[in-house]
Amino acid sequence: MRLAAAVARTLANGMRRGRVAIQAALTTTFTSGAVEGNVTRIKLLKRQMYGRANFDLLRRRILLSS
């Protein structure tokens, strides 16, 4: 029981410190969806190219796939 109280207290303290960031995330209309989509696409290409080629070819493939 004391462990759960300590965890809750730690969470509350962290939320107090990050209050401005949390409020901004909940109230702004901006999203990072486009960025996350690009990151996912690049990770997919990177997995497909693993062990096959050097960085230059990976870079070229990423730039051509956009």
C-alpha cells in the first residue's frame, strides 16, 4: 500500500513539474501526425535495408520514397 502511495506521489510531482507542457498538449490544435508518419516510413525502410547496403544507398532510398 505504501508503494502505491509513493508511486502516486511521484506521478503527481512529475505532472506538477510538466503542467505547462501537459496543458499545451491538451489545448493546442497542432499534431505531430505527419512527422510520426515519416518516422514510421523511414524505420520501415531501415528495417528492409538492414545488412544489405551502406548508408548512402539507404539515404538515397529514403529521399526517393518521399
